[in-house]
Amino acid sequence: MPAAITNLTNDVDASSTPLCHIVTPVGMLGYGLKEDETTAALRFYVATGIPTAMILDSGSTDSGPDRLAQGIMGSPRSSYVRDLRKLLKLVHEFRVPLIFSSAGGDGIDEHVRDIVKVIEEIAAEKGNEGYSFKTVAIFSGIDKALIRERLAAGGITGCGACVPPMTEEDIDASTRVVAQMGPEPFVDAMKATPDFDVIVGGRAYDPAPYVAYCACLSKLNLDDRNSPEVQRQFGGFTHMGKILECGGTCAEPKSHGAIATVFKDGGFTISPLTPTARCTPISVAAHTMYEKSRPDLLHGPGGYFDLNAAIYEQLPDQRSIKVRGSMFHFSQESGRPYQIKLEAGCIVGYRSMFMGSVRDPILIKQFDSLIKIVKEYAADQHSNVTGNWELDFHLYGKQDEESAATTPSPEIFIIGEALASSQELATSVAATARIGVIHGSYPGQKATSGNFAFGIGGKSVIELGPCSKFSMYHLMDLEEGEDGLALEDDLATPTHNGANGNGAHKQRQRLFTQSVSLVGKGDRSLQRLSTPTANGRSNGVKSNAKPGIAAPTISNGSKLNGLTKPSVLGDLTKVVRSKNAGPYEITFDLIFESRDTYLKVKESGLLSTKVIAEAYSMTESDIVWCGFFDPAQAFKATIPRVRAGKRTAAGSFMENDVHGSQQHLALVNLTLPDEFVATLL
């Protein structure tokens, strides 16, 4: 760990004195990274003598509950090997720490151990004899007994209005439970092992490792939570981590990775790794509200950070942004307990599916009646079967009655999905339904050889295995001190059957545990022989050359995206997107091309809670949040996830958009009133 920076009292000095540089090579470990871009950045920033680290995220609930319920890694193991091979090479070459959280995609204890094993394998490869990494693994598994205790005491609530209350049955069904750690366990680990090289974190709040690294360097006094200086620093560190954890998504065009220079007062600059990309005030402010329920107050472990006073300033290089003004409000300020989010999944059955298409125009005109017949046929054939099952269909290309009357669909693609209490039963239901689709009769039928084009992948019915659903997405109140890391002196004698990753038999005062290992056979004393930098790391890099930067093409954007007369809302926007805001919500962001257009939309009443409710067939009381966000010249609305008329979580049976990224079309195609269009021309 680099030496901590001496505290400064002068606000001007604090706002202009760099605390550290943080390089995030990619927004998700396992997705692939551009080694040349990361190398160029490290070559420049390490040579400045300012503490430098590589920090990135490795997990999310975005892709559904399977990772938690079934212990499935978010990416293939080979993808983690590929990325870590590159990153560990850079750790060795530049003597910078590597820190990442939510290992394996979900941060479960098994996957933290698996990723440490990957690091061991890479260090043992031929040519890596010089590698020596002091590796800290942090575990976030939570004992179900503690959850039952807190539930009985009223200390567990849903994480958001759309999350149903937790039940004892949810606890029983969950295969394993993790908690989103805050920065505290990472801070404790860095202090306990200051010469660490790699930290492999379990499930954590995405900004947590970023905040921890900065908090350690600044000697931030987290006991002084009422201090405006601490709130400003912690707010800035958290804001920076929230942006950087997605890599270069905050840039135009999107970059693989990004770089932050963090200042002593909590302010920071952001720039993309990709030389031809650039950050703008709008792109950075807009990304801050990405996949969040609201854009201004963002909650996390131990409190929330407030962005209402945040300022986004374009720097002279026209590709970097300086951000300042964020504030963090600790829950203890208002007498509320520190809370962590619990995440878990469970198995609800087994799935099988079949797929193909219908092209006969006679059948397409009466397709709904065929689906009804198929469901009845499947029910009749399984009327005496023991076990529960469901059957439904995903239909692509099927038009509503009004559109079909004028421009009938030439083809409907069908995926039949069966869920049952056993794999055998799910396959039987799917196979029966498939036969019904192929050979079902209908009025006017001429194509008597079959109704269904199938055979994709050479499979008639595909067995999908276990089907999962989220069983926990809840906030749990902590007692004082439980948010930190239990070190060896705090733990009982380990057992191999413990709940936590390092074998601790039961929960102690601090909930999270660690293991520390020396990976590789290299001589660590040799790693300190080259000239040390001010970040306490040894490196031989002495370059004053900046990373290669191509001059970006800067576009101010036309007022109406090049259209002389817009007709729908999408014509006015630079970005229109939908995305999960956790498993139970979908959020919409509309970012406008020009300030003038944004202000006219805001003043017009064109967008409101009522409009969103009508567009998505909900009541106004269903809308989670709706409003405008001036820093990003954007409108945001958040709604519950609904499937088949019921609120539900992402993933599981009949899911067809687990990221929620294709739900924005109702807003894109919202017709603009003529009188409003007239104000734009």
C-alpha cells in the first residue's frame, strides 16, 4: 500500500494536489481489456511519483439470479484467466496494486477462492518465475442464522419499494447469501497488510474498493462523520468510484477503460483510456445516474451521496472532466443504523425449451387460437402427472390486431418455455407443446405437412437445467462495528465447515473475513531494487511521455439531430436508454442534444408521471421516481419490473430482457404535439 498523503488544511492546495491516480482497464473483469491502452496509462502515471492503482469491478446482479442460486461464474473461467494474465503482468512490471471486488461475477466465497486459484496458476506458469504477489482475499458470505435473527428483530427491509418483504421461506430456499460490503473491509485489509499486491474482494458495493484506496491514502477519519470536510471527501471518492466502476462507459464513444486523478479535497478528473474517445460534462453527469432509481441521491452501504451541488467542468484537453461538489451523508448522522444489502437466489424448478417459426399467412392471422389449442393439448396430456409445471411462449414478430390488418407479419418466431419440478417433466411438457405447434389444425389449413420451421442447432427440445429466481435483495441493519473486517485476533478457532470463506465457525462482531497468501516464488526483495516512487511501489519506469492521445473530433450536436421537423420524442434526444435499477426496477434516461431543447421539453409538460404511467400501462402511484436532472440535461423515470401483469424480479421463468435494456421504445416513439414542435422550429 502506498504511503498515506499528509493531511492538508488549505482548501486551495487540497483541490489542486493529487492524492492518487486510478486506472480502470475495463468495466467488468472477464470482459476483455486493451493491454496496450492500460500499459500506456500506467507508464505515464506511475512515473509521476503519485500513488497509482488498478481498480475494477467484477460483478453485478444485472444478468439475473443464476450466479447466486447456482454458483455460476459471470464469465467463463478462461476469460478471467485471460484478463488476469494481462493484469498481473502489469502489477509485476509497474509495481502497482490490483484491487477488484465481486469476484467471479457474484462475489460468493467459492468464487473468491476460485479467482485466487487462477492467480496461483498464472504465477506458476513458465516465464512467470519472478512473480510474487501478496494476495488478500475478502469474503462476504453471511450466515443465515444472523439473517433470521435480524428478520425477527425487524431489522430487514426490502431494498426499494418494489421488493417484497423477506420471509423465513426465502431464507430457507436461498442456496447462499452474500452482502454488499462497503469500503470498510477493504480499508481494514489495506491497513492490516499494507504491502499487499492484489486484493480479491467478495461481493461489494461497486465504488467500495475505489473509496477504500482513497480513504487510506488520505487518512480519512471516518469517526468524524459530521465533519463537512469528511463528507465532501467521502462524497467525492464515492462519486468517482460510481463513474469509474463502469470503465469508459462515461465517454463518447464508449471506451474500454478510464482513468481518474483524485485530489485531496475529494474532487477528481475523469478521462477515457481510448485515445479517440472523450468525456464531456453531459456524458459524465449522465453516467452518474446510469442504472440508478434516481439521479440526485444515490444510496449505498452506510448512507448516500448527494449530487445536487456537483459541478462538471470540461478541461482544456477537451477529453477530460473535473468533478467536484459531491457530498456523502452517513446514516449515523440521522441516528439510523449502517445497512448492507443482502443478495441471494434460489432454485424454483427446471426448464426446457423449443424454438422455430411460423410463416404460413393463413395461420399467422389466427395464431392466438393455435397457441390456446397447444396449451390445452399439453394440459390434457399431463393431466395425471405428479409434479408442478408451467408452459408459455415468447413470440417475436407478432403484430397487434390494428397493425396486422394493414401490414401482416411475414413470420413469427416462437420460443416455447416449460418450467417444471423436474427436468424430465419440463422436457415432456416442451416436447408435447412442440408437437402441438407442428401438427395443430386450424380453419383454412392448406399446409398439412406441418406448421413449424424448426431445427436450429440440431435440437428439437433443449434442456436448460435449473431455473433460478432472486430470493433476497434486502437491506439488513448492522450493529456498531459489524461493517468491518474480522482479522485473526478477532476470530474463533477456524473450522472447515464455517459460513465464511476462511473457515470462521460463526459470525463475530465484524461480519467479513479475509485470508492472506503469498502467491508465486519470486524474490520480493528484488522487486524493491529499482528506484522507488512516491507511491511506495518499486518500478523502473522513468517516462515523461503522456499516453498517446489522438485529437478527438468534437461535435456540438445539431439542435434537432439533423431533422428539420421532429415528430417523436426520440428525434430530440442524444441518448434514450432503459436499464435495470436493481432486479426489481427498470429506469429510463432521456438525454437531450441541446440545452435549449432540454429546457423547452422541461417547461412544456411533455414528460410527467402521468405520461410515463400511460406509456407503460401503470397507475401514477406505481411510478418509483420521475423528474428532470439539469446537470445531464436529462429526464429520468423509474418503474417496477412487470411480467404478465405482476411485479417480478429480473431473470427466472419467461424472462426475455434480463438487463431491461430494450424497454425504452414507448418513449422513443412518443408523438410530439404540433404546438410543441412549432416552438422548436
